[in-house]
Amino acid sequence: MYIWSLVLTMLTNNVALQQLPSVEGTVCIQVPVMEQQKGTVQCTIYDEQQVPVRMIPLEGGHKLGVYTLQLRTLAAGNYVVSVQDLRLSVKLK
């Protein structure tokens, strides 16, 4: 049973969308599943009311699935980044 827990943890960590440190006005995300993705995938930014405010195409195949999203034109506040059914809450300052 312990081995299955370890395998499950490893698998879920590989698909999780996570935020990395970034400079003001940007959000740096890591989407490990995008490292093997071919083609373009839509990234959608939602505001606090779950209204889409920005759509950004992400090209698959980036090393480690790391992307920096330029969001300087958005007002400070809470947003949700969505990529391939993965969602991440972020706060812009």
C-alpha cells in the first residue's frame, strides 16, 4: 500500500500546475504535462467573477513546461489560470 501512495503522489505532482517566482506584472507557471505536448494549448485567465479576461496560446514542448505570462495590463487582484483542465489561483499585485 505504501508503494501505491508513493506512485500516486509522483503522478499527481507531475501534472500539477504550479506558480513559480516571477517579477511584478507577470506570472510564471510550470505545467509539466506541456513538456511533452505537441502543438498549441489555450491558457485562459479568469477574474474573481470567473469571467475570462485573457486568452494566451501556449506552445507545447517547452523545457519543464515553464511559461511566463505577461499580465501587466490586468488590474491588481485575484485571478485563476487555467490550462488543460488544470487550475491555479494567483494574485496580481
